[in-house]
Amino acid sequence: MRFRHYKGGVYELVCEATLESDLSPMIVYRAADGSIWTRPRDVFFQLIEVDGVMVQRFAPIN
């Protein structure tokens, strides 16, 4: 599944993983340049305020 970051980049969700140290859920995702990134699941899907409007940090692309 692909997502658009609120700043404009497009990323592909690779998988969900578990952080070994505290068992928290993580999202593993790939940028258009092929680099691999990870964020806590709650942060990946959180709403953030941009110019006074609440938006998804990563919004799904249909």
C-alpha cells in the first residue's frame, strides 16, 4: 500500500514489525529512492496540525 507524507513524498508500506526492546509496533516503509525507514505505528498513523488544520502524517493513496 502506498502513502503520501504530508510534506509530499510518496512511500510504500513494507510491513509491520515489533521493536525487540519493548515490543512496540513499528511500521517499515520504503521511499521512492529505495531507502528503508521505520517509525512507531502510532506516529506513522497520527494526525498532526499543519497550518491550523489536522491532517494525517501519512495519508493512503487510492
